[in-house]
Amino acid sequence: MFSNQNLAQLITSAAKRSPQALYGTDQVSKPLCDALELARNLARQLAASGLRRGSTVAFIGATSEHYLILWMAAQLMGVRTALINPHYPQELLRDMLMDLKPDAAACFDDAFAAPASPAWGQLDARRAWDGQVALTLAEGASASGTADAGDAADWGAQCAGGDIASYMHTSGTSGRPKFCAQSHTYFIRLGRFIADSMGYTWRDVVYAPMPMFHINPLGYGVVAGLTAGASTLGTSRFSAAEFWSTVKRIRASAVVLHGTPLKMLLRDTTTQDSDGHQLRAVFFASEEFLTKFNVPTGITLYGSTEAGGLCHLWQLRPGDAEPAEEGPTQYAGRVRFDMDAKLSDDGEILVRELSKDTMFSGYLRDGVIDPSLDEQGWFHTGDRSRVDQYGNLVFIERLSEAIRVNGEYVPIDYVERKLETEAGLSEFALWSKPDAVSGQRPVLFVTDPNLDLARTTAVIKSLPGIMRPVEILRIEALPRDTGVNKVQRRRLVDQAVLWRHALA
């Protein structure tokens, strides 16, 4: 069905079809044909230093032109890339690398250093965009993988679709983050599905402003953009204050967002800020966003790194009625054509692939990839959902972050949306505390010392009984994931309480 069986072939064909498409960041980029030649030269340098097809390199750094060009070079020579959150503490990074067992760990700037260890080599990629990398393998070690003959820049084109192209880790809210293995076919199929769903063409400028160690910017942005021959640009750090000026400066026509940035833009930027933009499509949008910022189309979705990167999708336009009471971005829509989905008796989403290697290949455990599927090939997502009257999926919450009162689940996102829109709260989160009778009771964590208590209490009283927080706790700041800024709910109970108010 697809003309490219691996990422090396995809990159090469994109450069041939769209040689003048831009590749890089919102600050530094070059035509795709030039980026390809630079990446080919870097691949040869890496091979001369000892890397092989099938070797693994851990990427630890913020998105940059150096990061993106090294990723391209790695794919051209068939090196597996492991993309890791650079904000993790050094001891956690070291533990994760011990699990991964990479041949080398790459650094891209002075802000984020890869932990040193005799177990892996060091790859200095701080001047990769300038055509220079320096690789030192571990003493006495030789890289894993296959020692192919011929031009190293062509090795990746020999990879089979089922070969592993990349590892991405889960968030690790409990326990150490796990590495998800992703095949070339995984990316080829995901890239085509997103490119078709977003209508990407060679005329587009796709802006992916989130960290590349997440599937959103890499899969929905870079790979999907290359699939269409579009210009594809990342950024070192998302900034709501600079978002619209950047979108206008780079003439972005499509942007790949996430839930938290979407809310930040709605809250912190104005229609006037966005005036003059050329966006025609936003990935992870809401009707409110499309209307406020005059964007013609958007997409809501459900997916995960494990579930093919994305398994459900719904397209929006300004003026559409809100499709689900759980919230505008909770509507996941229809299952992807090459996947199947169903709900378990307790509402958990189960997914499986209809075409081989569409989903992740499994979790990397002790050097072995564990498919983590049940006997019928279903992957249990750990997320709870429901199906509406049209048969479309409505995401409710992650079971690992669920609150259950008297045997009933509290829809966290729904309660938070009510408190945000009706009580005017910002920078807050709902979590729970144990209760001897009901199992759990909701608790509201806030950070604003000037909280309007009367207004907040009135909104809480309007909620059904099981959804009402029994206590309001003020803390200094919400604990967040440094990559996508997501609240880490399980850490809320570890924060020092500055003020406490019990509710009847």
C-alpha cells in the first residue's frame, strides 16, 4: 500500500519530491535537499566512529536543529533512536539508560548532559547542524547491530518494516518510565494517516512546538510532514506568549498541539494576538479554539505511544456543537482504519492492530521486547472511555488517575472544566484522599492565595454528590511533567499544605 517501507526511504523520497521544503526549527532551518546531504555526511561520520545499522543512540536534549538533523542521520543509517526527557534527574536518566543499554548517549547543548557511564559511549552532537559530531564508544566496546558494506548513508534503506526505528518512554507516574519500541512500519502508517487526516501537502508549513520525545511532534509533525513533502519545523521550548508571533513569522499553515498548550493559548492569548496568521488546521483543537482564533479546521483524538501513536480521530470546524459533556477535547471519534477497538466491562479501552506493526512492538524489558498483548492480541490501555449513540469513542480518564467514590468513577476532566469555566479557577487540580466508607473522596488542590472561596464553593455544591471535593488545599505549585507540562496528580499529596478548608 505504501511506497516506503522505512524512515530512511521516506526521508529520501521526501527530499526528492520537495527539495525546497524547509527542515529544522523556527529559528534555524534549511531546504530539505540540503538537510538530506548534511544528514548523509553525519551518517558516514557515525559509521566511521563505530556505529552500525541496528545500534541504539539515546537522545537527551531539547529540540534543536542539531537534534533534528541527528535524528535524520540516524534513520538514514538504520540506527535506533531513544528519545528521552532531558529534564529528568540524572539518577533517573542513568537508571533508564541502564534499562535501555544504548551504544551511546547523545547531548546537543550545554544545558543537558547525558549521564556518563562505562556502559555506553558519548556522542557530542552540539555542532551536528554544522556537520560535526564526535563519538566515543565505551572503552573496549563495539557497537551492536549489523556491519553492512557500502555507503553508511544507505544502510537504513535496507531496514525491514518490522525493524525497530525508535524507542519512546511512558510518563512513568508510577515506577520507572518504560520504553516503547516503535517499528518503521509504525511510523510509516502513522505518518500517512495523519498527513491524510490533516490534509498536509507540499505547500504546508507544519509547526510542531512540543518536545520531540513525545509522539505528537515527531509522529504527527515531523514524520507526517515528511510523508507529504511539507516544510516541518520544531522549536526548543513552547511559549504561549511567543506562539502567535512565531506562527506568523514562519507562515505556519498547520500546527500540532497538546491539551495543556491548547488551554494555555486559550487563556493567555487573544484574538488580536493571532490576527494575520495563516493556520488552516490545528491538531488537538477545540471548537472554542477554532472560533476564537479563526482557524478553519481542527482535530480531536485519542491515542497513546503504544496504540499506534493514535487510534481514534474526529474532525472539527468552527460552530460545531460540543460533542460530549466530558469536554470538547475528550471526543475521540472513530477508530483508525487499520486498527480495532472495544471497551471492557469496566470501560477500559482495548485496541489491536488490523495490519501488522501498526501498533508499538512492545515494552523493552531486560533487553527483550515484550508485546504486552492479551491472548487475542488486544492491548489494554489503562484508560477509561464510553461509546456515544453514534458508536464514537469519548475518552473519560486514565484509570491510573481515577477517583472512585462508592464504586462510581468521578470524571476528573469534567469537574475541572466546571471549576475552570464557572468558578474562574486556574492552576489547580483535582485528586483524592482515602475514605473508609466510600473508598475515596475528591480533594481540590489550588495555588491562588486570592481564591474566591464563595464562588468556588457554589460551583462545588452544584456538582453531583460523588463529584464534590470535600476539602480545598492550597499548595505552592502544582507538580508537573517538564516535557508537556502535565500535572502529576500522584505527587499532589506530597506537597506542603499552606491553607486548608473543609467543605460540608
